[in-house]
Amino acid sequence: MEPFHRILQIIKVNSKIIKRFALLAFIMAIMLTTVVTCGPRVVEEENEPEQESPVEESISPEPEPEPEPEPEPEPEPEPEPPGPFNPLTGLPTETDISNNRPYAIMINNNSAAMPQLGVSKADIIYEIIAEGDVTRMLALFQDISDVGVIGSIRSARHYFVDIVQSYDAIYIFAGGSPQAYSAISNRGITRLDGVNGSLTHIFYRDSYRRSIMSLEHTMVTTSDLIEQWLPTYNFRMEHEEEYERNLSFVDDAVPEDGESALSFTVRYAGSKSTAFSYDEEDELYYLRQHGNYYTDGNDGTQLSFTNVLILKTSISFIAGDREGRRNVVTTGTGIGYFVCGGKYVEIEWSRDENASQFSYTLPDGSELALGKGKTFISIVAISDNIEFS
């Protein structure tokens, strides 16, 4: 029995071992299953639809880049407004005198009355024939302040009154012809008459001249006397609003197509002549008359001018005038010459009425502009001779 019992015992032991092995195998199987289950799974993705290939567009060549615009130049600064200037010369002045009425003074031009005084400070000088085949001058001053002695002063003529009126000037003279007094009275000219006027404070007879000259060559005035007394006469000292100026000026007024005029002579009726010589260094014309250079007796200054105008017109004797006085036409139109910078050109002058200023036209129809500076104007008969060289 014992062996049988022993066999059973062995079987029991072995069955325990088998159970343990079986249990162990089961556990291992579970573990293996867990590892497989928890491992990475490959998920099959759905096939995406194939994308169509983009259609290739025709590519044109890129245009060449446009050149960059050049930088715009910086705007030039606006010119400063012109400062004050003298309306009779175009030259700058320290103070604004442009609206002041100028002074028009009758100057004796008889050879026995030389030298004249104060004329080198005049802005414009007119020379016109008078009776006796002598000429008389009208000196225009925009600013009288530093002229000094002025004279000798002679009598008025009606054609000079025409010019005075055109500048709206204050007329200073000593006596006059009947025609001149009529024109002065009818046109309301502002006048200072050293012979027949009541406002004679500015006039006196120069004592030195009285010692060597006839009485008619001795009447003078001074810039100080004019400035002292005129404000007391209740005269209008400025232009009225409607007054218009015709003169214009440029830096270079030399006629482009002009002919040579390095010297020339204006011959008036009778024996009177006025000659001009051009100085290329200072670009001015120097005047000679009565056989000598034209000088100012105040300081010996030789008179010179940037511009010379020669205006031809009808000049005739006044019928019935015993003194041989002349009539000089200053309105309408006529021909003449403009001389500047060593050259001259023919021009046309015009003047509508006594209150109008002269206008000047070049051959091409454009308006004449004067050179900046002083001007000498000769008014001569149509038949008078002008000699250029």
C-alpha cells in the first residue's frame, strides 16, 4: 500500500507543480497579449483624392523696369520784390520817391550863360530850339535834395509846358511867352515863376553872375530854398492815383541790330549843334556844345548820359510873332533815333495828348526800354541833320 500511497503523493506534488506552471503560462500569455495590444497600431489612412496639377500659365517676359525719374530741381527762390527806384532813371534809391512829382526847371542854354549850374544832377534833359536860333533846356529832377545851386533859369515856352504836363511836374521858370502863359493857365500847371509870379521866395540873382553877365543870365535857385518853401505853398507834392508812367528800364538796352554810334552830332536850325562821344569803359555818352564839354559849374562835373533820344517833328515859326518864336509839335507820331551803348536804331515816337507821355516803338513793333541811367532828349525839326559815325 505504501508504494501506492507514495505514487499518489508524487502525483499530488507534480500536480501542484503543473498547476503552478499552468498558472505561470497563463500569466505570461496575458502579459504577451497586453504588450501586443498596447503596441503601436498602424492606422490605414484613407486615400486622399489626387490633386490636379496646376495649369501652367504662359509667362510673358517681365518688362524692363522704367528708369527712375530724375529728381525735380529744387524750385528757385522767388526774386525779392524790387526796392525803391527812381522812375526817371530806373536806378535804385534809398527811399521811395517814385510817387513824388518831379521838378521841371527851365535852363538857359545861351553860350553867354555858360556854365550851367546843377544840371549834372538832372535825371532827364530836353533840348529844343527857341527864337534867335538858340536852344533852351528843360531839366527834370525826381529828387532835388542835394542838387545845390540851379540855373541860370530862363523863360517858359508852350512846347515845354507840354512836356512838363506829361510828367505831372512842378514847373520852375522865369517869365514866359504869351503862348506859354496861356497854356499854363488853361491846363492848371503847378508853377513857380521868378518874374511874374507872387511865390518868388526860391529865386535870387547870383551876385557873381551879375558882375560878368547880362541880367537875363543871372536868375538862380537852390535845392535848399525849394525844399524850404514849397511845403508852405500848399502845392500837391505827389502824383494822383490815376497818373501813369510810360518809361521802362532794363540793365542792357543796347539795340541788337543797331548801327555804330560811337560819336554823333545833332544840328539844330541855325548854327547850334550838340555833339556826343561814347566812352566804352563807362558806357556813357559825353556831351559837347558851344565848342566845349558840357560841364556843371557847381563842381566841374562833365555831363554824361546812358541814353540819347532824338525825336523829329514839325517845327515852324508862329505867324505874326515879332520875336520869331516857334511852334513845336509834340503830339501825334513821328520818327527818331535811340542811341545807347555805342549803337543807334530808328524808332517811332507817339504822344496822344498834352497830358500823355511820349511812347517809343522799335522797328519790330515792340516797346522801347531805356537803359538804367540818365537820358538826354533832343527834339529837332524833320529837316535837321543828324550825323552818326
